[in-house]
Amino acid sequence: MAVNSIEHSELTQIHPVIDSQETNCCIVGGGPAGAVLALLLARENIPVMLLETHKDFDREFRGDTLHPSVMEIMEQLGIAEKLLELPHTKMHKLSIQAAGNTNTLVDLTCLKTKYPYITILPQVKFLEFITAEAQRYPNFQLVMGANAQELIQENGEICGIRYRGHGGWHEVRSTLTIGADGRFSRLRQLAGFEPIKTSPPMDVLWFRLSRNPGDVKDLGVAGRAAGGHLFVQIDRLDYWQIGYVILKGSYQKLRDLGIENLQKSIVKIAPEFGDRIEQLKDWSQISFLSVESSRLPRWYRPGLLLIGDAAHVMSPVGGVGINYAIQDAVVAANVLSTPLKKHHLHLWDLAEVQRQREWPTRIIQTFQSLVQEQIIKGALDIDRQFTPPPVLKLPIVRKLLARLIGFGVDRVRLQN
């Protein structure tokens, strides 16, 4: 397997290094997986450095749903109530309006947990909160604006990275390098890993509309299906985040028809936005999310482990991406904390993280594929009126769906 890495001696000749630091674990990517793992390792007195490419955590498209599984992990850390002091909304049920009826797809109130709901919290606030907690520990270091560019390899083992940052090139030497840098992972590319991809039948347009005083409150998340379109509305407290689901491959045709055509389509499915749809003036206000799903056959090599979207890209179905990424982080901390403390990290430790997380990932991706083919594809079919499959009305099916959305295949808990 080819690795785009350079020996230390060659590296300094090609890129003059401003400084070189050492740590037990270098985590590349300050998303949910990277931030939570950094906090967990810092709590165990393990020196850890978290590198984030951007200079802040604010992104146009980032998931904002914290499921019961994550809230239980936050409770184990003793920070759940403090987290809930941040402005947020709660979603107890996931429903979709179709053919004049409101159909409940998932009811989380049946779950036996202190948190029988999905917490909707802007991800930027969550990441700021988690990294602030991590900064309470002296062995944690956060570097913003650190653009990881190269892996350092010695004797077939990854032993650090080099990144562009303030003032030039920097080097971090580490016992373990973690790639938590998302669906477009630079570390995945550098390591030569090739994911197995699937092609979900939809893409998403992502944009904002203002909130009016008379709008419904505490909506959480709601969906509507009509006329071959799927409209998802997320309550962000001071504005509405809108996801407009379209058939894969239809984006350019939609653009060619003009922004006015999109405005009319939105008002047709959600007429209450007719008084503000003109706020959507041009395509620069709309983010296009090309939906994909993939997973790596292997998540690791000596000295390197990938987690979260870097190892398995989720589709938006069920909003489970953040939660699986954080569960990856918890399992990684459970498995790797002792070897990192003792400086005896072996390849089988990294393999154990994948062993525990691979099947839950494959199961949820299979579930997402079924939903995409059996529900979303039908909702996007303009030639027929969409109605949810009758099987979703069965109590046992609804309980299984609630558990799968709420916790994943199994609850993941901290062991340290």
C-alpha cells in the first residue's frame, strides 16, 4: 500500500520546519470524533494534541443532532447538564407529512433513558464546549489553522505528521496518529486507503430561512413529502435550517431552471414560507451536499488509525453520523488508553477498535440504504403519491427504529 510520507531527514530539507513537538497521540480533525477523543485521552493524563485545519469550528453544513447515546456519554463524563445549559431544542419524535397526514416514523419517548430525545445543538457550540472542557487538562493542546499535509513514516510505521500553520511548516512526532478529519479525509488519502462506496439516490440542498414570531415553536425536526420533493425543516431557535432533498444527478437541471423555480417548489410544499422565500435570492446562499456512503475495509496501519467519517461516511438518514463518530471515539479511548499510557501500542490494539466498531457501522449503513430505497426514493418519485410503508406502523418495528436511531446497534459506554 503506497503511503505519501517522507522520512524525517528528507522532510526538513524539502520544507524547513519552524518547530517540532512530541506527544503520545496526535489527532487530526477537530470534529465530534476528534474533539471527544482528545477530551477522553486528556482525562486519562495522556498527552494529546488536536489539530484543526480551520481557524474556528463554524461550518455551513454540519450535523447538529446529539442522540440519546451521546447524551449518556456526556452524563458519564459529568458534563451533560452543563451542556444542556446551552441554547438548544429537543426532538422527541421524527414525523413526515404526506398525502395530508402526519406519520410518526420514530418515537424516542419509548426509550429507557434519561434523555429520550434528540438534542439539537449547533455543532460549533458543541465543539467549543468539548474543547473548552479538554483545555482544563494541562496535557491537552489545541492547534487551530493546522493544515495536515504529510505523514511521517519510519521503518514502515507512521510516527507523526507535518502541517502548514502559523508562520510555515510544523512537525508533530507521536506514538499514535488519529485521522478524524471527515469525509474528505486528507490522512485517508495520504495513507492510500480506498473506501468501498455506495450511491444513495438523493442529494441535499442546504439553506436558511428566517423565523417569524408566529412560527411554530419547539418543532425540532420535521419532514414533508409532496410532488416528488422532500422538505426537511430544522429548528435552530433564531432561524430555520432547511434541507431540500432532490434526486441524485438532478442538481444542475434544477439550477438551469432558475432560483424562481426553486422558490415556487418550496412554497408549494411549505406554503407558510411564502412570505419570506424571496430571502433566497441566488444560488450562493445554498450549499449543495452530494450525499454518499462509504466505509474502509481497513481503518488502520502501524501508528495510524482512522475514525468517524474518515473511516465510514454516513448518509444524512437518521442523523446518526455524529453519534457513530463519537462512539468510535469512546471505543478508541477504551481500547487505547492503557497501551498509550504504557507506551506499548501494538497493531492489534488498533485492529480491536475496528473490530468493535465495524459491524455496528455496517448495520447502520445497511439500515440507511433500506430507508433510502424504500422511503426516500418513493418520496422523490413525482409520478406517484408517497405514503410511508405500512410496516412502520407496527409497534415492534417502531421500537426497533427508536432504539437504532437513539443508541445505534448497542450502547457504547466509557470503561475508564
